[in-house]
Amino acid sequence: MTIPFRARALAALALCAALILAPAATAFAHVAKSFGRVHVEMGFGDEPTYTGQPNSVFLGIERNGKPVTDLTDTLKVTVSYGQEHIDLPVVPNFEVGGDGTPGDYRAWFVPSQPGKYTFHVFGTVDGTNVDWTETSSPSTFDVVQDPNSASFPKVTAPTNQQLSDLIAAQTGRLQTAAADARSAADTARTVGLISVVLGAIGIIAAVGALVRARKRT
């Protein structure tokens, strides 16, 4: 059966639209939530997200459908990983009438470990209370990855944890070597002192023997 030209054209257009829209939809894994007239979008500022690379909590903030450009220090973010957390200030990533996108705010940090991170944004925007917590997941924002997983060509550079373990091991060896050196030095000093004492005794004995010999003559 011959497919009509119009059907083929529509199918081609649908495929092109899918190819164009798919990258745009997955370029940034962000979540959004409204608090009255305030709308907030949240996620990592740079994705994919890798350990050891400067990144940020991205907050796209609108009020009544327009970008907020006058936010002061009324909003903060807590970033949590496991049992650890840090409070970060929220700062604009744009200049009014200049570079950047109005309404783009960031809380800057460097993720040091791969895995899931939790963002808690809290405070007020123009008097509106904002209190929202989200954790990395397929339906929210990126899980932080080890950069070796995306490196090419593959390198054998150790991870931060491996470097920490290596430093700890080498420190232990150096401490043991230093203790052994101190022990050897103490032993050498003891042997040297004994040698000096024995030498002095030998000299005294020789002098005594010489004196006795002269008296006999």
C-alpha cells in the first residue's frame, strides 16, 4: 500500500518536531512551584552535574508572570548531602538592563561527592512566604556524577576520596618512619655515650698502669 504524500509529510514534520523538542526538554532537569503570585523554578545551574566542578542552585523567580529583579536577602537555600548541610545566600546572576537573564538567581557551591543532593529554599519574595524542599531524582533535578564517568579518553586519575585515603596512608608511614628515626637516633646517642665512657675508663687504666710502672723503677 502506498502511503499518501500528505501522510508522509506529516510524519516527517512530527519526527522533526520530536528531535527538536527532545533536547530542549531534557537540557535542564528543573522543578517548579507556585506560592500565590510568586512562581519559582529550581534545579542545578549547570547540568549534567559533576563533582569538583563549580555549580549552583538555580532559582528562576517570577512574580505575577514577570521576572523578579529586586530580590534582596530575604531568600536563602540550604543544600544537604546525607547528614551534612550548608546554608547559602541567594544572589542575582544578572544585571538589570545588562548581562544575564532577569529573574535568574543562584546559590553557588561546588558539589564534592557524587549522589543525591537536597535543596531547601525558604524565606520571602516581596512578602510572600516560600518554603520548599526537593531532592535529586529522575523527576526533579540531576544527581551529581563522578566526572570519570563522562571523561574521554578515560583517565586513571584518583577520586577525591582515593586521594584522601592515600594521603592518610602516607601520613601514617611518615609518622612511623619519623618514630623509627628518633628511636635510631636515641640508640646511636646511647652507643656513643657508652663508647665515650669506655674510652675514658681505658685511658684512666692506662695512666694508672704507667704510674705504677714508674714507681717500681
